[in-house]
Amino acid sequence: MGFFVKNLSFGYGENIILHNITLRANAGRFTVLLGKNGSGKSTLIKIMAGLLPCKAGYIEVLGRDIGKLTSTERAGLIGYLSQFHTPIFPFLVEEVVLTGRASYVFTVPGRKDLEKTDEAMDKVGITHLRKRPYTELSGGERQLVMVARVLAQEPEVILLDEPLSHLDFSNQARLLALIKDLVVKGLTVVAVLHDPNTAFFYGDDFLFMKDGFIIEPQKSKDPWDASTLTEVYDTRIETVPFRGRSLVMPI
Amino acid sequence: MRIICFNALLLHLLGFIAGQECAAAKKNSPIAVTDFRGKQLKLDKPATRIVCLIESALSGLYMLGEEGRVIGIPANIYQGSVFRYYAAMDKRIKERKLPAPGNWDFVNIESVMALKPDLVIIWSSQTESITALEERGVPVFGVFLNRKEDVYKEMLSLGQLTGNLKRAEKLVDYTKKEIRRFQERVGAIPDAKRQSVYYMWAQGNLETSCGNSTVNDLIELSGGRNACAFMPDEHLVVNMENVIAWNPDLVVMWYNEKKNPSDIIKDPQWQTIHAVRTGRVHELPEIFLCDLWTLKFHFVVKMVAKWAYPELFKDIDLQKEKTAMLENLYGDKLKGI
Amino acid sequence: MKPFFKQVIFYALPLPLIVVSLFVGPSNVVNTSDIIDWLMRSISFSPVPDAQNKQMVEAIVLGVRLPRVLLAFSIGSALTVSGNSFQALFRNPLVSPDILGLSSGAAFGAAIALSFPLLPLQPMAFVFGLLAVGLSYFLALTRKGVSTVSLILGGIIVSGIFTALLTMVQFLTDPFKLQTIVHWTMGNLHNASWSKVRSSALPILFGIAWLFVMRWRMNVIALGDEETKAVGLNPEKEKLLILIPATFIASASVAVAGMIGMVGLAVPHMVRMMTGPDNTKTQPVSIAFGGSFLLIVDNFSRTITSFEIPIGIFTTLIGGPFFIYLLKKSLMVCREV
């Protein structure tokens, strides 16, 4: 089991964001989390990544209780890609990717860390950008750099919060292909995606959220069934069959 | 007929004499004094309600015996080492009854005005306070002291303002006489044999006074040479290397709460200096007795002269000199202190 | 210029600079030939004809110049490393070690020590510098940890409090002590001595070494709290691990030399201009260049006048315009702020 979340609730003061969430994400598969803006997806992902405290509930990652992990252990297991990056100093791309190795480094990175960094940049296809200042890159390029950073960290589980935002069409395709490749190699990926179509085309398993609750699709129906999506997105949906699954459009 | 003429003559004579006296009286009453700002003060009669915000000027008023005219004193009289002297001289101060509405830096104008002064004595650099007081019609005597002549001038002005010029002149003459006494002996010392003196303020080892200052006067009068006389500045910070190069024969420290001469003698950077090698580092013992801004500065001259030329002044007993000075300046008021 | 050559220049610069600085000083005292003479004889152990002169050269070069040169270098390094670390920690290129009230606290500690004879100056300044930063940190601490904004706000408050307290001390003290306090806060290296070198060497070396170990981790912190957590470091812990030594060395510097402005703020920018923001490069270069910078400025201040001007004035007058130049030319190594 990649992730097992049980009875997770979370809120700020009286403002409850997550209501008693229970979910399962299979190991070695690409799980996509879908839902409207403000449904609590980002918060959920952050708590699963260990970035926010899990005070009410229980989370297990790859069979281990997340609350009992040290930061180093956690970093070795879970990689997290956040949505917003605000750099101040113009570090070079390779320097940024290198910081992903933080849990393996004591004082300064060694040769292995440099090698892993090179590998990560290569996998993501940004080696040609390595000597460019991070601050000079476009939003999409920066996104790819952060993905490389996560890869350099060598985690077993990757959590991505809207990884495709800022990316152009071809880079989206490239990143999704990369994710598929990682999953084939055994990584567990849980991603929040904006667009259901992309999700259904690339993803293996699907989770839905609305207003801080998990929406369970009806057992007999496919995840891309119009009824589920209508409930999740509060919009009328029309579906078009496509390659064994469906494309969906809001009307 | 003869009786009437004689009476008329007598009457005229009396009238004439009376007239003369009146004229004489009119000539005596207005006091005109120029303060250190160059401003002329005009008083109809000697001041009777003086607020004095300068400690050194205040001690001058006590020397004149005119402390009865003082109704306000500087705040720092009540703190620090000078208190015991003033407490011994004036019961009002001992009982802390005399108002202290300000000092060298801050003045409470309201408190001063509440005392209804007819004269305020204050540093001429306190321009804001001076303006505030003069606007309210109070005569202000501004003081600025740089050289010993200024100290004399201040004393004489105080004498005029209190109607006791005679005593003021007596005190100044006494001071000059005492200085001449020592001058006669040191005057004979040839230039080459004059001791070079380094004066050290309490703010720091490297803070000294050079050419144009009361310190310089002091050193010259005691027969020495100021180690940094060639620099014109009144107060400045010098470089340790320079002090080593000047190699003074005598180091005189202003009264210092944090350091003693032994600290300088032990200081590794001062080891090569002649004064340290011969153990001739001295500290002025007291603020009140050694105040360079009052006539008491001649006592410091004597002390420094004795330190600089111990053989020449073997016969001088500083303790006796101190007692004599206090008696001459303050009369009986500080007997036995 | 190739990075390799650049590095060579930075790391090779300090030692020759220190040696050359020993020759810098008021030339009327000892000239270059005297020093070379003395060096030659010391190395070859040959007898010296002029013992007096030798003593003086030794006293000046070893007793006055060498400690001053070493102190200037170590403080320059310390302030630059500290400033660089603070800027990485706060992810803000406009902060300096003063941001958390360090200077105000230290100045207050010094003012109290200068006003009361029994309190030792350096320890008081050091302790209060640390206290101020600790207080800022404590004020900013919430259950969620310490955010950058709340730390800066805490620093502003604490800075204000200590400045007010400092003003109060200045208000209540006498003119001599006040002058000492003001002189101290202006920053000074002219009182440099071996005892000052000894007392500051250990904390500064220790702190710089600690920060040197942390140099790569600063890159991680610089990307953000969330990003730091994501790669497995605890941002709170890392921030403290940077804050503590950076405060230590800045406080030790202020304790022995007063407040020297601009070095902690502007010099790290100069370093970054030359090396880029990677802290594995900026830290060692900060040590070499920061120390050299202050040493050069001090050499300049030593030769330009025969009396001492507080070095803080020079660093501000040189650093300030340079900073403006950097801003105008958009040469600052950071995103537009």
C-alpha cells in the first residue's frame, strides 16, 4: 500500500478543511487526485508529504507510520513538488537541483550527490539549462527544475501538486511520460491534477474530493462517468469515449 | 535778615550735597556685563534670585560668598562626588531643599520660570534653552570657557552681577599670585629640560587635549610641555603609535572611575614610554578640588608641577596648599573637609 | 576572468595584505626602512646597534599595529560572514546582523558598563547583543515556528526598545560619560590591543567555523521553508543553527570595536557579485574578502589623518555610495525587490 490515510481531519481554528478523510493509494501506481479549487486537495497532499502536522488521523506511507519517521527518513521516502516557488537569489539550475540531496549530505555534497543531480537533470531533459540562473527561467522551465530536484532526492513516493501548471503542451507531455516511466520503475506517484482528461489518460487510480470530503464513485461505474464528475465539479459534463476511457467536457 | 540769609545758604548747601549724592547713587545702580556670547546684560541692581545651571560657576558664587542669592542649582550637584562639598557649605543643599531645574544638557523651562529668577547662568551652547528664557524676559548670562583668561573673566562677571566685584578681584588676584609663585621657579627651567606631559581624559587612553585648551594652559603653567601641543585641537583622539613616538615623561590622568595609574603602568602597549618606565603616571584625585573651569585650577598647576619636577618642589606640601586654597577661596565654609 | 584565478586572488590576498598593513601608519614615527631593518635583524638574530629604536619599532609594529591589523581583519571577516548568513537565513538581501536588534542591544550594554565603573565593557556589550537577538526570536516564536516576517518585526521592536533605553542612559549620565558612550557607538579600532584580539578570537573563529560547515545548507534554506522541509531538513532547526553562530560573531565584533556600519550589509553583496549566490563559494570568499576590505579601509583611515576618526564613518562613506551604484546599475545579485 503506497499510502493509507485514515480518519484524517484538519483545519485552522474553526475552519475545517478536511473532514475525516480515509483513502488508499496503491504502491507502484499513478494515483490522481481530482476536485474543484478549494476542495482541500493541496492541503491533503501537504499533510501526506509531512509538511503540515497530522494531528487528527493516521497516515501510513509504504507501510510505515508517517508520524514516527525522522525528517531524513521521510525525505528518503517521500518527495514533494510544491506549487509556488519564489526564489530571491539567482542560484544556477544545477545548484537548485543539488539541494534535493539535502537529506544525504552532512556538510557539502560529495561526488555521488553530484552524479545523482546530473542524472536527475538528464531524466527531466534540462541538462542544457544547468548553468542558467534559476530566476531567469520561465515558469515552465522552473517547474521542470523542481521536478528534477525531487528526482535527485531519490524518494520512493512522489507527491505532486498541480505539476503541469505553467507547462506548455510539449513539456506537459514530457513530464507525464516521465511520471509514467517512474511508475513503471516502481515509484508510487500521487498527483493533484487540474484537468480530468489528462488524469484519465495517464493515471492508473483516481480519487475525488469536494469541500473537504472524499467522494467515492459508485462501485459499478467508471471513474470518468459523468455522474461522478458532475457531483465533483458541480457542472454538467458530457463524455466522449476515447481509447477505452472517456474524454470529458463541461457544458 | 542775616539769619534768613544764613538759613537760605545752608538750605542751598544741603540741597547741593543731596543732589550730588543722588547723582552718585544713580551712577552706581545699573550693572552692565557682557557675557561670553558677546551679549550685554543690563541689571538695575545686583541679582538676588539667581538660577545657576553650571556647577563651576556655582562654586564661584560660593567663593564670592554670594550663595544667598542662589535659588536654583544644576541637577548634577545632587549626584556624584561634588555633593558632599556643597552639602558642607550650604544647609539647603544638604537637606536637598534647593531646586535643581536643569543642567548642562536639559533644562525644564517651566521649573526655572516658577522660581521667578532675575538671572540665569547657563552654558552659551544651550541655545534653545537660552532663547526660551530670554523670550520670557529673563536675563541670561551665557558661559563658554576655553582658556584661563575666560575663568578669570567669568569670576569678575559674577562679581559684578552680585555687586561684589571687590571680592571677585581679590580672588582672581590671589589665584594669579599663586600661579606666579610657581612660575618663578619653573620659569628658570630651560626649554630643553622641560618635561613633556601627556594628558589623558577619562573617556579613553587616547583622548587628550592639545594646543588651544585649558589643559594646555595648565601644562604650560606648571612648567611642562604638552606632548601634542603642535596640534591645535581642543579635544581629540590620537593614535597609540603617536603616543609611543612622543614618549612623554609624565602622564596626567583626569579623575577616572574605571582606571588607575597602575592600569596604565601595566598596559603592554605603554611599556616603552618613559613615563611608564619611571612610574610617573598620576591621576587627579578629585573633581571638585581639581576643577579646571574654576579658580581652583591653580591647585592642579601646583600638583602637576610637583609631579613634573619633584626635586624642584621638594618643599611644597600639597596638603597644606590645598587647605590654604580652600581657606582663601571659600573662607571657613569648607574647614575640616 | 577564469574562476580559478579569481579564487586564487581571493585566498592569496589576505596574508600579503596583512604584512603590508604593518608598514602603514604615521610615517614620522617609524619608516619603512626601520621596519625592514628590524625584520631582517629579528630573522637573522643579529645584534642591534640602536637598542632604543629597536624597542620602539617593536613596540609599535608588534604592540600597536599587529593587533590592530589582526583585529580589523577578523572583524571584517566576522561581520561579512555574519551578514551573508543572515541574508541567506532571511532570504532577504537587505538584512544585516543589525536586523534583530544586535547593535542596539550591544550599545545599550556598553552604555550601562560605561556609566557604572564596576561593570566590564566587552562582556556587557556581548551579552546584551545576544540578549537582544534572543528576545527578537522569542517574540517571533509561535506554535508554528518562526516566520521570517515575524522575526524581522520582532527585531524592529527589540531594536526600538534598546535604542530607547540607550537614549535614557545617555540622558541621565554626565557629559564625560556621554561622550564616551557616543564615541563607542561610532565604532573604533584605535583601542586595538592584544587583549582585545584574544577575547574576540575564540568566539569569532568558532562561529566562522560553524557557519563554514553550514555553508551548503544555506543554499537549501534560501529556497524556502516548504522547500526545505520537502527535502528532509527541519527549517526551524536549520535557521537556529545559522542564527546562533552568526549572532555570536557579530556580537563579539561589536563588543570589541563598537558599531561598524555597512560591512554586514554591503560587503556580502560585493562578494556575491564576484562569486554568485552559491554559499559554498560566498562563505570562504566572505572570510578572505571581508577581512581584507575592512583592513584596507582601516589602513586608509590610519594614513589620512593624524588623529583618529571612527572607522564606522569610513565604511559608511565608502560602502554607501558603492551600494547606490550597485542599485542603479542593477548589479545586485538578486531578483528585483
